[in-house]
Amino acid sequence: MFFALSTQQDPRFPNHQELLPGLWLSHDDGWHQFPHVVAKGYANDRTLLEAAYSTARGNYCAFVRRADTVTIQHDRDRAFPLWACDRCITNLEPCGEPVWADCTVTVDASMQITREWHTQTVTHSGLSDADIVDQVHARLLDTFDSFLRHNTLPIKMFVTGGVDTTLAWAYLDHFTKDYEIVDYEYIKFTPFWKRNRESVRRFWGYTQIHLWEEPCVMVSGAMGDENFLRGPNTAEMMLRAHGTSLEQELDPADYHYKHFKKYIDAGLDVGTIDTDIAKVREKVMQINSNDHQHWHLDNTLHFTPFKDSRLLSLILHSSKDVLIAQARDASINRRLIERLDPLKLSKVSAFKNDLALQNL
């Protein structure tokens, strides 16, 4: 789902469409054309065309033409970064200034940009820890069910031995057996990949990627660390807000010990933590909204069920004890896997990102 919108065709891309007189959209493969809309990706609960005229959950981008302007529309939690300068708007390489994920842009044929900002709120106070896990579970069930009802493409699942892909596998397997377990690494050298491999691989999520020539869906664990509050910085922020820290709580046997220890030893610094925990929660939400990992690549779509800020907004209200357990051992993830298929817990590696395939 890479593109550039400019007054000229961009030779880095294999496809070009004139959206307005003199305004060109250049893009990779896998996009769909509708009247007044060019779009790629999926929405969980509606068609891609319906999503283009709304703000839905999913992982998509749509260019919507209205009279003499084009709006770049996307799902509620934008999957990709975006930059804008006086020559183009693109998500392939930095140019000009970033357009943060809380902003929707509209452009005319002379590249004049207008911006519309949106706000996120953190709610769910007063829920018990059990309620929070129940609601996370319900949201994931709905996400998988809705997506699978609309999807018509072959599904591929790559299980890494990590807790996030195992969790995604548990939910996928709960609903369908019609998928391929991928036990290999494959990248088709498509025209776009050959021209832009180095640029694409600057995004860390694309150093760990598969790419097939034929249209298909790859189930991704992207944003699992982040929206389940297991990223080192945001986990540290929330533990500090509760009067403790990763260094104080980690034990050498913990799933995250080796991973987090590297950050601690390098001098994990999250700055001054506000005494108002509500403000810390809002800050974590803001950080994660601009942490972009897996969008789509040519004809390979990435189903990203954990790219949903509602999960994070729930987990942020967990008790201190649960947040500590989550930071140490991914306890919420494990409880969810156990609900669906306890045997899959045996496939998770002993430590995050360390001999990850040992139990597969």
C-alpha cells in the first residue's frame, strides 16, 4: 500500500492514475478502482468502497475524488506513515513534514493541502481486570469474525513462536481451518519490490515480510506488543505511573526479561511521568497511534487484528498487578490463548525474540 500523489508520475511506481487534471496517483500493485475512488486494503465489517466514504476499522487507504479535490481516507488507526511537501504526498520515503495519524488531508490539483484533525479518548475506567480481558476477547472475536465474513482471498499464517502470532493463530483457528501455515520465507521480486526494496526495508516491519505475486492475505501479529502494552517505553511509562519500573519487577525467568533487559541496560529513559495517570494513558495512546508496522505490499494484504486502539484503551485501565504481569510474561495474551486453545501455549518460545522457533 505504497503511493505518491504528485503533479507528475513517479517512476518509482509501476502504476499511475490521473485523479484530477494534472494530479497523479502513482502506486504499487493491488489497488482497486471504483467511480471517484481508488483504494486498497480491507475494512473489517464493510466493503472497501463503503469504507472509503466512512471511517471504519481495518487496514486500508482510499483516494476519494470530490469535485476539484482528493481526500486521502484511511481506517480509524492509520497503518502507514505519511509525509507531505510542496511536490508530493507519500508514504514511501520521508519528504517535507510528517502528517501524523490524527490528521486527514485533502489536496487540490495544485498540491494545496488542507488538514482535518481527529482526537482519541481513553475511557473504560471502573472496569475490573476480568471485565477488561472479557472485552478485549469480545473485540478480537468480532474483528476476526467480521473480517472472515468479507474476505474472499486465500489466507496464510506465519507462526513465529512469539506470543502475538500465536494469539492471532488461536483466533484464526477458532473460526476457520481454511488457511495455509507458512513454514518458509518468501519474497517475490515484483517490479515495485525490485525498484524500491531498500526504501521499503527502512521500515522495520518490512525486514520481516512475505510477498507473493498472487492476491492473498497474510495474518500479522503487528501492533501486538504496542496495543497489549508490552513495548519497553510504554510499559515503563505505565509502571512508573503506578510507582514501579521494569527494572524493579523483571525476573530472569520472565518471557520479556532478555528483550527488556537490552533496553534497560542501554538506559531506558521515558522522561518525567505525569502524576495524573489519565494523562499518561493519553500519552501512550498518542505514541502508539504513530507507530506504523504492517500495511500492505503489492498483492499481499496484511490482516492486522491487533491494530486497534480500542484494545490498548482497555488494557491501560488494568490494575497495577496485571500491568506488571503483562510486562513480565504477556499474561493477558496467554489468558486469551488459553480460552481458545490451551495447547497452543506450548508453541510460544521461552523468551521473546530468543530461539523463537524452538517450540514449533
